[in-house]
Amino acid sequence: MKTNILLCLLFVPGSQLNPYIQCPHVCTCKWKSGKESVECSNTLLGELPVLADTTQVLNFSGNHLPTLKVDFFLAGGLVNLQEVYLSHTHMETMNRHSLRGLNNLVKLDLSYNLLSKVPAPSLAFTPQLRELYIPHNPIHSIDDFTFQGLSELTTLDMTGCSIGYISTRAFSPLHGLEKLLLRDNKIRILDSKTMQPLFQLQTLELEGNPWMCNCSIKHTVKWIRENNVPMPRPPICSGPSPVFHKPWIQLSLKDFICPPVSLISQKPRYINHPPGSNLTLTCSYSGDPTPAITWTLNGVPIIIGQKNLLSTEIDGERITSSLLLYSMYPRDSGRYTCEAFNIGGNVSTEFNIQIVDVNLFYEIFRLKIYIVLSGAGCVLLVFTLFLIGYNYKFRYNKIKYSNQLIISDNQETQWLQLLPDNTRNNFSYISVRF
């Protein structure tokens, strides 16, 4: 009888767990909610103490774990863990094998840490995970297939992170997700394709984000309403101005609009075109609702008739308009404008058309070349005449001064004898002593 009483006492809720492993003095070991639980929070520990391998719940929050090392739990034999709490541990990184061995883990709390991204490689070792809490971590985006392998996940809390972008396939494996908490982030746009895999969703929190309530989230709002997904508090619009600071619940789908946007360059185009030929002008825009398009010539609406043909193609929110102009002549030159508009605004594209006779253009070009060459020829002629005149003057001066001879005394008689008798008086000479 005494033996039976002793065995019963060993399993009374609140009593110490496995008697063969002593509970660390800084921790508290007890039964809690029918599970073997160890409380080691705020104990300044940097490593796991020796714990019983039958431990099911471990609270290690408030300690210093900047990096969760490889086989952090498996190395201590803690393969039966079902709940792990690691909040406020200054955690920045997790080794891809840090959660290896936790095949029975159903709840993981990583809140209030320094993780810059969701630790997807580590989470792949927790196929039974049902609740994941990563709020208040500096996570900026959620990429495709981040939660690959977590098909059992029902709760995902990413409140108060810095999330600004969520890819269209970020939640694709989470077909059983029931609660998604994304409030107080930096999300402006959320594609409806991102939400489509979440057909089991029962709670959605999106408030506290700077939502741009235009056509980019129109289909997301439509999906939420069609699937009757409860939102405890409605999100508030941060723009555009017509719906600024209005809650989603007060807006109809028609209020989620986008002004027209040109799909080609809006810079004015300058086109020189030969007379007598046809010309096609094309503009393309997107917007929601689909924009309407008008054509003008120098600000006057173009009347569609025998000299032109207008064709329009609409593909969803995209519209393309082509204006075919027949037999263009100089009188048809001018500023052609394609303008798109809807309730959200308007935008336009300009085409500056000049009808120019190519032959006339070349004749004018040749005339300009002739004028330039003629001018150059005149300059060359004047320069040549100048050189001729300068050369004549130079030779004249040379002949003029050559009548003076500079000779020495002993050469005077020789020079005078060489000169003809009738030319001796025509030369003057200077006698110089050497």
C-alpha cells in the first residue's frame, strides 16, 4: 500500500518531474495543463541546462540567445517538446538545423527578437507545427514558399514587424491556416493571389498598415468579402486622397480606383513624314475603371471620317488606341494628342507631326551646301588675291633695294668694270672698309 501511495505522489500535478534528473535550481519544473513543463525564463542562461527528455513544454524566454545553434534541443535529448517559448532572447539568427529533432513541436514563440527574416530552413524540421508566433521582429518581406512544409499550421502571428512586401506565393502551403495576424506593419498593397490559398481563414487582422486603397487591392477586398473572412477591426486607407482615412468597410469596390497610366513613353514625339503617305499613331494605357480615350489635333477633337480610321483594343484594365491617318499633306501637320481619362484622373501622349517633302528637303539641303561652298570659295578667292598682292609687293621692294650695292674698297674697281657703261650711273654703291 505504501508503495502505491508513493507512485501516485510522483505524478501529482505540481510535483517535480522525472526523479532521476534534478530540476535546475534556476528553473521551475512542474505539471501544467497535463504536460511536463519547465520554466527557465529570465534566468540569464546562454545554454540549455540538463533537462528530462520527457519535457513537453519549455519556456526559455528572456535569456541571451543571439544565435540558436545547431541541434540546440536535440543535443540535450529534448525530442518530445510540444511547445517552445523563446521570446525576448535577442535572437538574430537560427542555424538551419537548430530545430532538428522537434517532430512533435506544435507551438513556437519567437516574438520580440531581432530576426530579419522568417527562419524557413529551420522551420522545415517542425512538420507538426500548428502555431507560429514571430511578432515584433524586423522582418521586411515574406518570400515565396517561406512556410513550405508547414501544412498543419493554423495560426500565424506576424504583428508589429516591418513587413512591406508579401509575395504572391508566400502562403501557398498554408491551406489549413485559420488565423493570420498582420496588423501594425508597413503593407500598402496585398495581391489577391496571395490570399487565395487561405480558404480556411477565420480571423484576419490587417489594421495599422498604410493601405493604398486603389485598384491594386480591389480584388483582395473583393476576395475577403466574398469569403466572409472576419476582421475584428477594419483597415484604414492612407491614400489616395479621395478615400484618405476611410475604413474599408465604408467603401464599395467602385471606390478602389487607379488613374490611367501610360504604358509607353509620355515624352512628346517628333515625326517627320513624307506627303501623300499614311501614318499610324498608337497609345496604350491601363487604369481601373478602364480609361476612355480621345484624340485631338492642336486641341480640337478629331472627327473620324474618310481621312482617318480609329481602332481600339481592350484587355482587362488595359486599352490600346490606334489612329490611322490617310494621305498626309502639309496641312495635316500639327500636334496630335491621345488622352486617356477615368474617374481617377487623366493622362496624355503627344505626337508632333511635320509633313515634309523629301525631295524638297534634299533640294533645300543641296542649296544650303551650295551657299556654304560658294561662301567658302569667295573667301578662298579673296585670300588668294591677297597672297598675290603681297607677293608682288615683296618682289618690287626686293628689286628696288637690289640697285644698291655694298662693296669693299678693293672690290669697287672690279664691280664697276663688270657693269655696262650705260648702266653705271643707275646704281649707287656704298664703299665699306673690311
